[in-house]
Amino acid sequence: QVPDTAGRRDIPLLMVAKFYALGCLCLVASLLGTLAFPSFRNHVPNGFRVSCPPGGEGCSAGDGQPSLVCNGIGHRTCAGATMPLNPFGAALKRHKYAWVKELCEEDSDGDGLTNGEELGDPCCLWEAYDVPSSYMAAFTATHPGFASSNISGYQRPGVCSITAPSTKATKMDQFNEWEEQRTAEMFIENFTIPSSRTTYIDIAWNFPDSSADLFHVVLAEAIVRNAKNLHHYVVRGCPQKWPAEKVGKPITREESMVCGEQFGGWAPGKSIVSQPPWLGKPIGKSVGIVAFVVQVHYDNPAKEQGQTSNDGMRIFYTPTLRNETGIGFPISMVSTNPTMIIPAGNPRTFMTRSCQVEVKNAQGQPAKYHVAGISYHAHLLGREMYTELEQGNETIDLGSETIWHFDDQYAKNLLHMNITIQTGDHLQSSCIFDSMERTQATFMGPETSDEMCWATLDGWPGDVKVSCSGHIWTGELAESESGLGLALRHPESAAENVWDGSSLSTGGASLKGGLADVCTDTIPLQSMCPLMVTRAMPVGEAACSTDLGSIVERLKGQTLLTVCCSEACSRLCSSNPICMGTSTLAPTLMVAASPLPGRLPSTSDLTTSTTVITSSLPGRLPANSTSVAASASPEVSSKGGPTMMASLMLHAILLNIMTI
């Protein structure tokens, strides 16, 4: 065993973890799902089918067997996120969140039955992501954390063979016997944790091995020495090494922006990187990862002084390259668009994307993509995530999450499903948001109090190009309505707001609903706004409503008024209805500008505070509101006339500006 590690288990491990760097998070990030990780249900047998104990609080409807389920199986109530942990939850934590023989044979609640007997694994043969036996699948699991939940007249099976998993899960995170095994460790150097409730910092690390240009990572894990305060990591790869004086120490957000390669992330019980035996995660000079920046979240609820962090990361890797490398396939990655609205006070607003898949090899020929896992991302309003794969007449639930938490963003292992995707397949992916506690609308943006909607498949081979073309729309679900089959009950044709999906980050251009009916300023792009407006002056007011996506793809669906509203309204667009209805200008929407010439911001560049100012024309929200009013506006023409001329001239303007 390796000391000083939380969640450390001898190889193999069975969980995959993946997080995303989304700029500076804030205090509210720690308020939802504190110590609640719905994914831990994957760690125990029948974890999604544990019966609600008699009189249990926070239970949810089951599929009939049982009729009520307990999702927060380690917590005081079945809703989860309630402390203290029940006896089974405490035991699970003590065993590093892994279903090991000792935990299986323990009787946590003292009711006379072992945890394994209560959960349908009496012989302790099951491991995470194993396909259960017929015995386990038909077994009505009782709660191993409450003595009142037990089985009257329980009879243990006469032979263990009938309880053995029907299919064993792929062993993760193991070196193959022919591979050279190497290990590297990186640490935070004596960082004094502030006495505030929540702290986020960026730490610089260098990968110490330069003996080859390319290595394959087998496993990366957190080294946890301050379990009390360390909340999670988000790790990105960097193309250049840090100066020695910066290694292990905090760096500025601006310095960290050069690191754009997503490497992985950690939260308790998870790995930073996890790989099956045939896949390696590339690292080294040839793939632009020779160093790291790790965004660290510290939680200090008692606001104690003098707490320090010497936590770190351990990488197991090999110069013996594996046959395959993985590649991510983003189905949806909507990150910034002030015209995409989640109304306040709605328990189930959905954003969904329907798209057709295309898979090609390096030669442009049809190919196949093998699915290893799926991960989702949203912010504090995200509650449920769904993905469906249609192949011919068959529809497959591809790792949907009926309960999802911001603090539990992991990659769900789908290897046991043996899924292959190819050209012609259809995907439907949906994020469900709960805004009941909001009094103002929420839009898609980088702040944790804004929202995003991501669904990303992980798979192989790494040399294929996988893409998906299709539209995005929003709507509302009824309280008990399923998130699956959504497109049949809420088709695009009935939606009030639709986007073409041509840009993963913004959702693309508006096809239905408001295109540019919002007045916003994008900081720090504001330094470019005077020049943009000056050079648009010869075009006239037609430039005000021109879709900037025709010039720069990542700005699709945006106009001068959604990027530089203050400057545009004061100098060029004063007679535009948006400017005429805006009583106070709004220089405060923060969506990151690129620090690199010729490059627009990536999601790893996103910065902090967001405020949206909307028009106060009749029927719309007043100026200075942080809500966004999205209403219909005329379509932008692409077939000549003033708008076409404006687009051509702005094309030259922005190309010039973006290379400054």
C-alpha cells in the first residue's frame, strides 16, 4: 500500500474520473451535494436498487422491484447530502469507497446479515461494473445501513456459483506484464489554506520524465495528505515546462491559460485518469503535455487558520506504447450563449441535442468508434443527464444519470455494454435543470452560477474523426416525465427556441427565437470593442445585427450587441431597438478573451463574473436585470443585401483584430 493517499487502492481500480476546467469557480460550488456522490452507487452491488428503509426520508420511486429506492445509501436520509453518514456509509468511506471482501462480509447495521447478503452478493464475488447474475438482478436489496431494513427468513444460497456475475468487468488501471513500469509524483509545496469557506488556486507542476517524446499513462491518482480540506482537482496539460521557482506553487489565472489540454480530475473515491489494458493516455512532448496546471478546490467550513496543503498527484505510466489511444467525442458542449435561457422557478427545464453521427478514419473513409465511457457537465442547476443511441430500430440508453450532482462529475464506465458507433447512427443528449430556487433567469455562461450543458463520450481508436450534426432546443418536462424519449414528446418543431448546433461551445446560430435580443458586453474582449466598432462604422447599422459566426466560428449566434453592446450602442447602433430599450449600459459580462494571437477563447480560458443587461422594451425585462429576455428577432440574411455586405466587411475587421 502507498501511504498518504485518499481513495488509494492497489491496482486495479474500476472507476474512471473526468472533470473539466471551467474557469474560476465560486462559493456556491460547495453548497450543492456536499459529500454527496451519486456515482458511489456504482461501487456497490445493486447500488441503484436498494430498498427504502421503513420510515426512510427522501426515498424515490423505483421500477417496481423495489417500489421505493434509497439513492443516498451512505447518508442519514435517502436523499443524500445529509450528515452524519449511516453505519454503512461510514464503512464504505473507511474502505476507500471500494466493494472489498472485508466490507462485503461486515454487518454494518448489526441486523444479523452481512452487507453482501443484504445487497445480493452473499459470497462477495461482485466487483464494480460487473454484469450481475440472475440471482443478484432478481434480488430485492435491503439497506445495509439501517437495522430496520432487513430480510425476514433470509436463506443464504446453497452454492456460490449462482451468485457469480454473469460477465466480469474489464480490469482497469493495470500495467501489462510486458510494459516497462514508471511512476512520477508531483506535490503542492506548503500552501497555506486561507481561512475562508472556499478557496480555488492554480498550481504549476512539471512532468519530470523527458527521456522520450511520448509515454502512455495507465493511471493517475491524487496523493491526499489533507483530507479534511482538499475537495477536488482539475488537471490540464501544458506545452512548456514551468520555471523551477514556480513549480508546486500558485500561479495566476493568466499564466494557467496556456494549458489547454484536459488531463483529468479527482474527487474522493475517484482516479484522475483511468485506462483499460489496451488504451494509453498520451503524455509527453509530441502531444504537448510536458507540465501541468492543477486547479485545486479547498473546503474550510470551520474557517480554520494555519491549515497547509502538501497534496499531490501520482502518475503510473510507460514508455512501452500501447496499441490504442483514446479520444473524446463531445455530443454537446454548450458553454457560452446569453440567448440560451433557463427560466427561474422551473423544476425541469431541458436542453437537448439531436444529431446524426459521422465517423471517418485518417483517410476520410467510414470507420467505427468504440465507446469506453460517458461524462456529463453542467453547473449548479444540473439535476439529470440523458443520452440515447439509435441504431436502426434499436434505442440504447447510453449511460443516463437520473440523479446528477455538480460535485460528482465522473466518467461512467460503459465498456461492459460493448457499444460501437458508426456513420448513420443517431444520438439524443439532454441536460435537465432545476431553477426552483432562482428568482432570475439563468443563461449559458462560464460562471458557476451560470449554466452549461456537456455530454462527452470517451472511446477509441484515437485516430478517427467523430462528429455529430444536429440542432439544439429547449423546453420543459413535467414533474414525473421521463427524460428518455424526450424528442418524441417534445419535438424540435414544437420548441420556441432552436439553435443549429453548428458550434459546440455556443450552440450555433439561432433558427427560432431570439438571435441577438440581448445587450451584453464581453470582458476582457472589451479592449477590442472600440476598434471593432470603429472599423464597422463604414458599414453602418447593418453591422449591428450581423452574425459574427460567419467570421469566427466560435462567435456563431453572437453580434456586436451581444459582444460590445456598450460601445456599439453609444457609437453605432443607437437607433437599434435593443439600444433604444436599454436605459443603462452593461460593461460586465465576463467571457474570456484569448491571450494568444489568432485564437478565440477555449473553455479552459473562461473567467469569472457574469451580468446580463436586457432590453426594457415593452414585454421584456428591465435594464440592469441579471435575467435574460429571449424573444423573437428577424432572421439574419445570408443572401446578399446590406447584411451580406456588413458580414463581408466585418470579416476583414475581425480577422485583423483577432491577430492583434
